[in-house]
Amino acid sequence: MTLVKPVSAERLPDLLKRMPKAELHMHIEGSLEPELMFALTARNGLSLPYADVAALKRAYVFGNLQAFLDVYHAGTLVLRTEQDFYDMAWAYLQRAAADRVLHTEIFFDTQTHTGHGVSADTVINGLHRACVDVQQQLGVSASLILCFLRHLSEEEASEALEQAMPHLDKLVGVGLASSELGHPPEKFTRVFAKARSLGLHLVAHAGEEGPPAYIWAALDALKVERIDHGVQAMKDPALVARLARDKVPLTVCPLSNLKLRVFPSLAQHNLGAMLQAGLVATVNSDDPAYFGGYINENFAQTFAALGLTAQNAFQLASNSFEASFIDASAKRAYQDQLAELFETFE
């Protein structure tokens, strides 16, 4: 393990802001800010069930994952054109660049939008164009992960994969999202095997609200390379041992966990315990427009609540690059930038 010099509590927030990092768990539809949502509503001649931005923000009080998904779904109805998807992705990517995100792997789904009569081509082309532009204009590397909606059937997931086939060169992987409880990973074994045969990377949400058994199933039935969330793993010592031994990355989203009441307070979050157990944890923002903060806000609030250190910050950022689906030379280059900051930071 690389040892880093101590940083005072007063200077730590600045280090977290300036620290190079990757973001590996961010749903692009969950970055749709109320102001842009209303702008797209007007542009597309639509209406929202909220009088104004303030009324919409007042609806962002969620007792659980499903309560959030209900509000989230209403927001997706305003996305109609390729330019809408581009504008939403571009807004997020600008924020990511400002937060010193050097690489991001963006979750999206097509099933929500095809259900509204928008083609998969429209969704993927708009998002991909923003990923290309941000590399050229801001130097941020960005790729796309197609998520299947687990509350729908495996047949519908297979149909979504089929619709994405003309765009495989624009995707880095597939994932599994939406309501976790009652929808175990093994429900999607065949479609994940198909995606693997196509050369796509595999990830899945597991162990956010669902039990450790869902993490085991994501690893064994779906053969995933990364677990999204995974905080419930700490309830199963045998699972913790496996995750540590196999260096399976976990894309943890602290403010999301707080907002959805997975933990009653950030001070009770288990991120610090995950690091102590040798898990390859990372920090991410999940659905930042709804959950109270983009990636740097997740770092700042979580470090303040848990009393985490510069050593923890270095480990989390290093983990984020190692857990990403970029090639070894790009990982080395990003790790070098990270090391340089920690060596020169006063």
C-alpha cells in the first residue's frame, strides 16, 4: 500500500476537491437537474406535475428506493430527442470535469425511454456524442454502460440488448439497475451470458437494499466484475473475505445511501469499515440531482462524518482508477497524476 503524508482536517476538503478520480456509478437520468428538466419540458411542448422548480425539489424526500424511482420516472418523460440526451449528459460531464473526474463510466437505460416511444438509437447516439465531445473539449474520458431494469422481465432485457446491437462500439458494458428487492440477479443469467459473449464488461447493483445473497448471485450467476453499492456485504464475513481476496470493486454511493435510508446517518455508514476490511471500495454519486450532491460532495460529507484521512482518500481514488474498464496504460497515467498531487500537496 502506498503511504501518503498526513493532511490536516482543515486542508483535507481542498485535497478532496483537487484529487484526480474516476466515477463508476452514476445514472445519467439521475443527473437531470430540475432547471434542465423544466427547460426540456418547454422545448418539447410538454408539462410536468409540478408547478415550478421549488415544488419539484420538495418532492425529493424518499422513504425508500421505490419512492425515489417514482419521482425519477416522471423526470424521464421530458427526454424526447437526441439533443435532449446530449444536453443532459453534457451538463453532467461539465460538473464531473469541475470535480476533477478524469474518467467516468455512465449508467443509462433504454427501456424507460423506449417505453415512452423514444428509440434506443436516439438515447445512445445523444449520450455517446457528449462522451466524444467531452474528451475533445475537456479531456475527460467517458464511456457508457447499458443497464437492464430488473423489475422488468429477462425477455425485455434481451430485447434491449438486441436494440443496442448496432451500437456495441459505443458501449463498454452492461449493468443491472432499478428496484432491487424481489428481483434477484439470477433472474438475468442468460442475458448477462449473452452480453459477456459479445465482449461487454459486466456489473450489477447488489446489496444496497437487497441481502448479501444478491451479491453472491451477482458474482456466481451473472459473473460480474464489479458490484454496484454492495454495502450489505459487511453483514456476511465469508462474502467480505471473498470480495477482498478477489479484489472485486464496490461502487459505493454514500449520499444515495443516506437519502434512501440505507443508513440512518452518514456517521453510521460502513465505508470506513469496508476499507479496513481490505475491500476495493470507491465513492460515487449515483443519482446526484436527487440525492444531494455530485462526487466531490459525496467525498466531502462522508469524510467529515466518518473522520476519514488523506490515506483513505488516496486509496479510494486509486481504487476508482483500478476498478475502471480503461486499459492499463491509461490507468498508469491517471495513477501517476494522483500520486503527484499527494506528493506535492501542502
